[in-house]
Amino acid sequence: MGMTQRFAVVINDEEQYSIWDAGQEPPAGWRRTGFTGEKDDCLAHIDQVWTDLRPRSLREAMRGR
């Protein structure tokens, strides 16, 4: 049985979340949140923390109305 792939939860400047191979640096514009684990654990974590799916710029624009 092979090793389980580990992922890192990453976030961009618009506060949108994704997962990335934990052994690789995230792509430009993304940074690690500090949470790593198996794919299902990372996706469950994102479900808990990403409660407002609107990009940050849209949330800020809507608050400015």
C-alpha cells in the first residue's frame, strides 16, 4: 500500500481557498494557511472556514454601499 498523499490548504488575496500538494510550494498568488492533511480532511476544513464564498473585493464593495 502506498503512502497517503498530503495536501496543504492554501488561500489567495481574495480569500478563496483551495488545496495544494503539501510537498510543493503553492503557485504565485497563493499562500499556506497552516492546515495540512489528507485530501478529505483539508476539504472538510475548508467547508468549516470558508463560509462566505464571495471574493474579498466583492464583500468589501458590498459593505461600502
